[in-house]
Amino acid sequence: MTILYIMIPVAIILASFFVYTFLWAVKNEQFDDLETPAHKILIDDWNRKS
Amino acid sequence: MCSQNYYSDCIHCGKAIAKKENALVNDNGNIFCCWGCETVYKILKKEHFSLINKPHTGSSEYDILDNESFLKDYVVLQDGKQGMRFFVEGIQCTACLWIIDQIPHWIPEVENVHLNMSQNTLFVSLRTPGFFGKVVSTLAALGYKTYPIKNPDEARHFQKKENHQQLMRLGVAGACAGSIMLYSFSLYAGLKGQMAVVFQYITLAFFLPVFFYCAQPFYISLWRSLRARRPSIDLPIVLAVVIGFVLSVFHLIQGRQDFYFDSLSVLILLLLASRYLLSRTQQKFLSSSYLLSFFESQICRRWNEVHQAYEKVSAHYLNTGDKILVEEGERVPADGEVINEWVNINPSVLTGESLPQKLFKGAKIYAGTQVVSNDAEILIEHTAGSSRIGKILKKVEEQIYNKTPLISLTDKASQYFTLFILSIGLLFFFFYSFVDITEAVRRTLALIILACPCALAFATPLTQSLSLKKASKKGYLIKNAESLEKLSKVTNAFFDKTGTLTQGQFEFLQWRPPHGNESDNFMPDKETINAIYSIELHSQHPVARTLVKQLGKMCDKKLPVHSLKEISGVGISGTVENNHYKLLPALLDNGNDDSDIIASTVAVYRNEILVAYACLGDRLRDDAKKTIAELKKLGITSHIVSGDKEAPVQNVAKRLDLANDGIHSGLFPEEKSTLVNKVPNSLMVGDGVNDSLAMSSCSIGIAVQGSVEASLVAADIYSSKEGIFPVLDLTLLSKNTLSIIKRNLVISFIYNFTAGIAALFGYISPLIAAVLMPVSSIVIIISTITGTKFMRNFNK
Amino acid sequence: MSASNANTSKLIQVEYDDEIVRMFTMATIIWAAIAFLIGVFVAFQIAVWQLNFNTGWLTYGRLRPVHTNANIFAFAGNAIFAGIYHSSQRLLKTRMFSDFLGRVHFWGWQFIIVLAAITIPLGLTQGKEYAELEWPIDILVAFVWVVFAINFFGTLLKRNEKHMYVSIWFYIATIITVAVLYIINAISLPVSFSKSYIVFAGIQDALVQWWYGHNAVAFFLTTPFLGLMYYYLPKAVNRPIFSYKLSILHFWSLIFIYIWAGPHHLLNTALPPWLQTLGVIFSVMLWAPSWGGMVNGLLTLRGAWHLLRTEPIVKFLVAAVTFYGMGTFEGPLLSVRSVNAIGHYTDWIVGHVHVGTLGWNGFLSFAMIYYIIPKLWKTELYSKKLANIHFWLGLLGILLYYISMLVAGITQSLMWRALDNNGNLVYPEFIETVIRIIPLFYFRAIGGVLFLGGFLLLLYNIYKTMKLSSHDLKNETVQINATPQTVSLSEHGHRRLEGMAATFTVLALIAILVGSIIEIAPTLSIQKYIKPEKKVASFTPLELEGRDIYIKEGCHNCHSQMIRPMHSEILRYGKASTIEESMYDRPFQWGSKRTGPDLARLGKKYPDLWHYMHMINPRSVIKESIMPAYPWLAKKRTNFFGLRKKISLLNNMGVPYSEKELADADIMAEIQANEIAESLKKQGVKENVADKEIVALIAYLQALGQKGVQ
């Protein structure tokens, strides 16, 4: 079970990485507008049509 | 698809349209959800290619947006480029986004546009200055109403940061609580030995950010409430967290098994989550107050001595002594003196009176009144802030801050509860410590943690935010959750008359025969109608204006009038085709008609013989009578407070079966306010600035459809729906919300009581506590979500 | 679209690198055909044992890993890359960071696949599920993955779109997590260029393996495909995702829960109970975000359900999302200990896995292929009708596959557990429980044929579509109206990447340091968790060689070595396995599927001759056996020479060997081999097989369960 002494730090490092990215994303205003992006991905096709 | 909640699908994007009013129908009968879809549909069908190449915009109406004075307040500089933020109405779907994204292609001077669909705001940046007006007129040509928004001030900026902070705390709490659960579950599941100790320290490590970072808002708000000498719901939370933390650390060092990191972190996570949701919901409603700024940013025409012409400026930049021109249909931006011959105004915003007034040269004219006929030239005496309406609004603002906040039921309950638990705990600890001191500590702490009114603390906000959300779906904007609670306690409802109980428009209602009482569809002969129209055309009196408007639809031709003569007061006479007509004001009993509020009657004489009465006035709203009756069933007494004269008010009261002592007429806004202020648990329903003072001084104010700009400042609730039925709807909603909250309270009291006893007898181990706490929370959440039948059916 | 005054205009021309997408898409299609074909072939092999044609490298034990690797890394891998390269460029509004790195990634990956396809059938394997590749290929995988990561994050840095769409988040999680887990799970010390030993042993290896194994499912077959779903589903139905907020929530909750579900692969084993419980809890918790994602996907079709009737792409997508829902419902269910007791080691698990791979990964990839190909080859799909038939064939195939495996699994499991009134096993002979489900193996194979048949239609359809296309395939070019913000993003992207390179180097150094500790720590502490009195003896050199042959032949694909602490298992196989018994096992042999019986206590159960005959022809001792024959074992020579190196390496890793064993491993092995050959000779074997692999294998099999101190 000593393997847990490796797996746990690795998991914690991974989790910290994701927590850090989450905080970065909030500060970067990535989650300020959670409506427009869903629409935005659709419009490049329309541009081609016109 | 629920039939009541469904009208049709948008032919372009397929979005379901709930009501017919919201649908747009094009010439071919196709139905759309928004202008964007309509336009894109056209393009895809290749019917109307020219439009998309460049919308036709001839109007220079919006050029003001590029004036120096306007830009000063609105423009944002970004790398030396001008940018401006707008609020756009009518944004619905991807098509809108696409259309708006095309703007830089149509107007090459536009560098970039960024649409935020969750706030309906649009940011436009320009390459070369001077094209904001063009952007707005382009949007207008596409069918979107667009208002510029002032630069985000400190407050808004702070709010954004606060939102980020909240979300970050929530995220960290989530990650930490999850990890703590992982390691605690391992311990509960039977991990022993050296690794168990490691795991215990890991849980401590994960709890530190929760304790020092995530839980900060609780410490701060507790500190604030303590300084205000009011115990708040945060007291038990903070107490539990701090004691739990200290004891857990203590136990950890001692090598004992009792830790509370898991339950405490979950507690904080849940509390943060519910508070975050609540504050986001509220902000969404408040963001509609963006509209407020547009009221101030109204465009008006100021006389420029140098150019000898009127130039457009923002109302914000008017000064005392300026000469301005207000055109028909516009609102007066400042108090002043009329300097042209005459003007007809609608003063209802101040007095609530529906009858238009005629002002002559030299008369005082007040800001907020609307010019209904003829343009007005005004010499400004008091600008916006110091105008009469400005003062009222200022007073309203003060009132809002002075209002003693109602201590909510749950707050009160949890305060008592907290004190109760604390004293029980202390007593128990005191006596049991003689028996076994360690056990006493353990059990007392278990009691405090278990009994921490967490279910209480987040169930109430959850219930409230759920109600707020439901209400907003139906078009009711509720400023804060407290309003809902106050609404449920209302015993007296005060209604404004004009515009609230009635439609609020002065219009032609009906013809009446000269003799006898009622005869449906009576109409004077064609000849007479033509004659009246021709004569009234020459009068500037508001009654005449209204008649002309109505008769214009009916009459065939305009005839020459001879010997035209104005009769003192409101009369006029003249000869048409050899018949002499005389139009005089008359008093007439209203009869027993159900909905018309006749404010003014004109008797028509032909050759001195009475041939007809023309009745003008206001109409009672369809749902007024029913709503008042239903409110009565709920034990709410209704009153009328009006600035109008006694007769029409009495008239309305009679139709609504209201007792005489509940009727107050001829009141100034200030008087209205005093009156409602005297009555506890009062509700004021009004529609305009003249009611705003009253709406803010009573316990709770509801603004029904009317001038959003002013009402929303004063009222706690704004209904975007036609009529006063929302008052009943909202009352029921608030009562139901409160009943759910009460039910939750009962559940959590039962839980706390049983668990508390069990804890005191030592039956509660950390494992059971850890399981019990989420379980009780889940029960409360289920109870909240299932709600009452009314709540479930609210939006159907 | 007019950019009238080009001088003042900040319109940037962005030409996407569509060539790399075309390459990966083609690779996806080609490898899919091969992977499915092998799948059908091994499915038939289980039903008809003769299908290995008496050839070592065509045997099920060696081909099954080829099939799994081909599907996961060749088919799904290429599909992921095609989708990521296609969607990321469009989502980030920029060309990929480097065309060159993209090509290195592509050809590197294909090279790895070819190497895998050669080495695995040759028996060069680490013997761990989905991690069979030997160490040189592992290093190559890590290298190519890092190339991919640099290319992706470089693209992210030079993006022209501030917001990172939810798909991008799923891609990031994939790249980071797979890298970490793959590397940790593959840490091994080489004996030679083609043989290495995993540093972790026994239960340690089991934990790491399923931590990785589960996350191979989570972060290779789920998160990237969710990213693809969130892009291609809205695109295909031309509607925004039902709730973008929910998709963001879906992402973050998955990330933080997924990583902990691994232990559910080891339920009812010798794993400590608390860890099993933990695995169960976190697996059950996964249900909520998974279904949130499914509901979000399905509700996107609100108001567009009519597309389901006409558009094959939408059919595939909806079916894929539904299969995702089914799989993520069944997964937590199978994680419940009592359900797991029935399902584990049976074909139910095989069925469950194929719902995920065929239904979710397969159908989603097909939808993506049908979407991408006409777009990138600038033409219309050749035949919608064929695509529709493909859908129905595939769906029928999956259902047939799943139902037959579910029935087979439960049937067999109930037979294993059946006790009569006296408390004895009703079916004491394992073979009885096999014969009963053989018909279902045929059904499964037919299901596979249908699925493959559907795919061949895709192949034809795509071929015809490409024929329709003009030969001049230009990359798609778009005009991006860049804001100063995004301009600076793209201009400074490279510089920032360089800045990050410094950080990256430091991080890499730390990683290497951590890695070294990882390598050393287990060897130092290996015995710490086992009480001294419970220690077991290590395998003799010959037994060790036999064990390596066992792994090379892929015996572990059909035989477990883990007697679960359940009454019926103890009756059938003997005392429940303990952690100590596998403490020197590299890799661990707890297994995941019992096509044949458990072997944990096989030693001394049968005479040497029995094993000899069983290997030469299983049906000579068990009439109805479906095990293929391994006659070549009696012909191939044992490599005694390499044993010294192996023994000394293992000794360094903490396995106790005496001075004598260390010095003369090969000689000792030969001595033991001669003894066994002698006894075989006495029992009637004519040939001298002392130096043949079969003897080493017999030595190992006879040692199973004999090393433990009782």
C-alpha cells in the first residue's frame, strides 16, 4: 500500500493544477458570460454561406 | 409541449415561443423569435440580399451619441480607440449574434463588436471616432432597441470582482471538500495504522484553505453584524467552524479519532453555493436597471446662441438658464418656464391626473411631464437633480436606505435557536464535565455541529431564490428576497388610480344619446360628426385634441367653418353648412357602465338642440375588480390613493366595491407617502413617479407596468405584465414561499432536536454526523424543490 | 463580405491546417477497419478454438491486446486527434501552433501503432491491460504525447478568441491527465531492449494499473469524446448546446471525481476493504455529472428532433450520447460490491465495455467522420442512405453484442456460485460453465460482424465521397476580426511559450526528481506493509522464466490469479488470496476476465504430465476445453542465459534471492528443468524437453499458490 504515498501526491498535484486553472479561468473572465460562447461556435458556418 | 405555455416555434431557429405577443410575423406569415432570425431566414432564402449587405439607415436621430458632451460620460478608451457599451433589447438566439457580428463589415470604421448574451450588452469599439450613432441606427434598422450604458462605475466593477471572488471561493471549497471527503471516507471505511494518521493530516491540510479563505465571508459578515449588535445566522456557523476546527486540530495532535473537517467543509461548500446562486439571481434582476441610465441620457435640444440653432445634447449637460425645445411626445428634462405661446402636457407622472393640461406662456413646467401637443420651448430653472421630480427621487433613495431591514423569520428563528443550543450545550458541559471531561467536550461539540442551523441557513435562501427565479420567468422582477417575505404579511393594499387600476390613458370612450340613459351603439349622424371634427380642429384644448384624434377615423371630410368662437372655459362654437354647432362641457352621471371612467363630457348642440354627448376619460383595467375581490378573500383590505379629483376616484371605488373610508383623492405624492406610512404592513401598488415616494415608504411597493425607469428605483417589485393581476399572483407566491420555508424550519427543528438529544447521550459519532448532515440537507432540498402545488404550477 | 479599406483593417487571414485533420481522419478510418476486423476475429476465436491455426502470434492471448490497443490508441486515438485538430483550430480561431509538430505527432503516432502491431503479437508485452507496450515504445509514446501537448498549448496561447469553449477544457484535461497517468503506470526497469519489469509489484501494481486503467477509460475514452460531443453535436443540429453553464459544471465535477474511481476494478479482491469502499463511493458519485452531460446533449435537440429522422449524423450522435448514458449508469451499478461480485471476471464486463467503445466512442467517431469528410473534401456525402443503413447495422450489432454478453456473464456467474443442498458446488467442473455460454459467443461474434459490416459501408461511402471531390483540396481560410487583445495574444503567444519553456523546464526537473523518488520509494518500502512472518518465498529462476512465458503467451487474458473471499470461490479454488502471495508479482496477475478458471492455487493440483499434455493439446485432458493448443512450447528453447540479468535486476528491486541464485541463476534453472524433464520422461514423454519453454511454464504453474507461508 506504500504506493499510495506516491499516488496521493500525484493526485494532489493534478488536482492543484486543475484548481489553479480554475482560479485562472475565473480571473480571466472565462466564466463571466456563459451564454454567448454556445452560440458563437455555430456562426462560422453561416459566414461561409453568405 | 404545454399548450398554455406554447404558441409556436421560430421557423428559423426552432426556439419555442411562449406567447403570441412575443412572436414576430413577417409578410409571408412566417413566425420568428427575433429580428435576427427573421433577417437570417431572409438571407438563407435569398429573398432580401440587399438588406444584409447593408441595412438602410437614413436616420440621424442617434448622432448625439458622437457628441463631445455625450462621449465624455460613455466612452471607454482602449489602446487609444473609442469603445462604448450598450444594452440591446431583443437578443434571442444565434441569429442575433451573427447579425450583430456583421456590423464591422457594414461599418468599416467599427473595429470590433462583442455581444454578451447573458447580459444583453454589446461592446463596440471604433477605429475612427464618430460612428456610434451609425451603429445604433443600424441596429435600430434591424429591429433592436439599443441604449448606451455609462462606464462601469466603481460599484459595478467591484461587483464583478466580488462575483469572481465568490466563484473562486466556491471552486476551492468544492475541490477541498471533495478531497476531504475522500480521505475521511477512507478513515470511516476502516483505514487504520500509520496511513490513517497521514490521511488525517491530509484532511487538515485541505481544510486550511477552507477555513482561512473560503469561510472568510462568514467571518466578515459576523463581524459586521456584531458591530451592529445584532446576532446573525452567521454566529452559529462561525462558532461551529472555529470550535470544530480548533478541537479537530487538538484531537489530531492528541492522536484521537474525532475530526469534523469533512462535515465543516461540506457545510461551508453548501452555504457558499446557495449564497452564490442567490446573489447571482438577484444581480440578474438588478442589471435591468441599466435602463435607468438611459432616462438620464435622454437627448434634448438646446438653443445655441452662436449657431442660432438647436443642437442635441444629453439632458445631463443642461444648465439653469438654457433654452430648450421639447417636441411633441417627449418628456420634459428639467423644471422651467414655458416661453412659447401654449403647450399641452400630460402631468400624470407627478399628479397622477389623467386629464391633459394646457399651459400658457410663463407657466411653470416640471421635469418628467410629457408634452402631448405642440412643441414646448422652455427656459430652464432647475436641472434634473434639483427639479421637483429629482427631489422626489432623491427622497425615495433616502427612504430606501432608512428603511429598517426586517429581521427575517429564519434569522430570528436561528438566533433563538442558536442561543438555546449554546446554553443547553454549556449547561450540559458544565454538569457532565464532573462525570467525564473528554466525553463532555466530545458530546457538546457534536451537539453544536449537528445543531448548527445549516439546513436552515441555506434552505431559506434556496427557497427564496427558487421563487425569485420562477417570478422572473413570469416577468416579475423582485429586487430582493426580503420583499417576498414582507409581501406575505401585507394586510393593507394601497392602489394608485390612474395607470394602475385604470389604463391611464385619456381617450374617447363613447357617445351618449341626448335623452334617456343607455342605448348601445348610439352614434350621431355623419353630418354632425363631420361638423364636430371640423370645428374641433380649430381648438387647442386637450379635450378637442382627443376628439379630433378619434373623429379623424370616422369622418369623411373636413368642412369650412364660419363664425368660429371660443367660449370661456372649454367650449367652442361655429357654423358648418348653415347649421350652428355648440360644444360645451357637461356633467353627466356615469350610469352603470362597468369599465369606463368618464372624466369629461362634451355636450353637442345643433342649432341649440342637444343632439349627443361625447364621453372622454379613462378605462378601468379588466382584472381590477377580480383581483381586489380575491385579495379581500386573502384578508387584504384595498385602498385607493390618488392625486386625481374626488369624482372620478369615487367612481372607480364604486365599481370595485370599495368602502368609502378607503378612498383618498387629491393627494400630492408627499401626502400619499404619509398616508401609507401610517399603516403597518402596507403594500403600495403604483405606476409612476408620483407613486414612488409612497412605494418606498410603505412596507413593500409593487410597480405595475408603466415607467420602468422611475418605478424600479422605488418599488421592491416590478411587474412587466399588463394589469394588476400580478399583485394577487405575487401575494400567493410569497405566501407559498413562506409556507415552504416554515415547513423546512419544522423539518430542521425536528432533525436538530432528535439529533441533539442523541448527541447529548453520546450516540452520535463523527461518522453518523457526517452522514446525517448531508442527509438532512438533502431532505430540505427535496422539500424545497418539490415545494407546494402552487409553486409547481406557478409558471404554467 | 467586404473589407473595403484593407489598410486600416485589422482583419487577419487565418488559414486552418486542414491537411493534418485529413491525415488523422484517414488514419482513423483505416485503423478502425483493422481494429474491428481483429475484434471480430478474436470473438470467433473464443467460440472456435481452432482459429489460431496453430500459430503463436495468431493466438487469442496475443491478439486480444492487439485488438484493445488498436481500438483505444489507433482508432479512438486518431479519432480524438482528428477531432481536436479540426475543432480546436475553429474554436480558437487560429492555425495550429506548428505544422511540423503536427506532422511529427501524426507520423510518430502511426509509427507507434505499427510497432505495437508488430511487438504485441510477438509476445513482447508488459502484461498490463491497455499498457502492454514495452518500454522503448512507451518512451516514444511519451515523446509524441509531449509533442502533441506543445502543439496544442501553443495553439491555445496564440488563439484569436479569448474565451475557451468547454471542449477545449476537456481536451486540456485529457492531455495533462493521460500524460501523468501513462508515464507513472509505465515506469519499469529494462532487462533488455524487449523486456522490462514494472517497478511496482503485486497490490502496488494493481492499484497503479487500475488507477491508470480506469482513467484510460475516463481520460482517453470519455473526456476527449465529451469535448468532441460538445462541439459536433451543436454543429450537427445547428443549435447551441442546451445549457452551456451545465456543460462547464459537467467538466469541473467530472475532473475532480473521475480520478478516484479506479479501485472499483479491484472489488472483492485482496485490496483492503476501505479502499474498495472508497472506489465504490466515488464511482457512484460519478453518476450525477455523467447523466448531467447526457441530458445536456440530448436536450440540445429540443425542437430539432425531426433531424433524427433524416440526418444519419444526428442519429449517430443521439445514439452515442444515449450509450454514454447507459454506460455511465451501468458503471456505477457494477461498482456496487454485490453487483460486482456477480459481474466481475465475467462477460458482463466485456459487454459493458463494448457499450462504451462501440456505442459511445464508435458512434460518436462515425458521426464526426460523416461530418468532417464532406466538409474537408468540399463535397456532399455520397449517400445518406448508406449512412442510415450503417447506423441500423451498427446499432443492431451493439445490441446483439451487449445482450449476449450480459446473458453470458450472468449465466456463468450464477453457475459459478450455485450450491446444492449439501453446500457443494453444483458445477464443480469449470468447463461446464463454459459450455453453457458458447452459443452466446457466436451471437457476440455475429454482433461484431454486423458492426463491422456497417463500418464497411462507411468505408465505401467515404471512398465514393472522396471520389466526388475535386482533387484540389484547399485549406479553409477565414477572416478574423482581431481585437487588440487577441492580436497581442497571438503576437505574444510564441514569446510567452518561450517564457513558459523556462517554467516548463523547472517543472520537468521537479517531475524527474519526483519520478526518481517514485522509482526508489517502492523498492525501499516494499516489505514494509507486510509483516515479516507473512513473507512468501520468491520464484526460482526457472519459475520466473516460466512466468515470463506465461505473460508472453497472454495467459492472463483468460486466467485470473485472485481467489475472491466468497464462499463459492473458496470451495472451487481454495483459500482466498492474500496480498502477500502476490508481493513479488511483476506485473500483478489478479486478472480481469475468467474465460478459463482461476489459477492462483493451481500448483501441485495436477502432475507435471497433465500440464504437459494440456499444453500440447488441452482436449486430451479436458474433452470440451476451448483453450487453444500451444504445441510450440515444446519446441522453443528456454533462454536460460538471460536469467542472471533478470534475477539480479529483481533482486535490486527488492525480491530476495540468495547469493547462489544471483551468481548461478541459469545453472540453477537448468538443474530444475532437468528434474522436471526427468519426471516427465518417467511418466512417458518421449522427447527430452529439459531446455524447452514448456518445462519452465510447468515449473511456474506448479509453483502457483505454493510460495505462501501459511
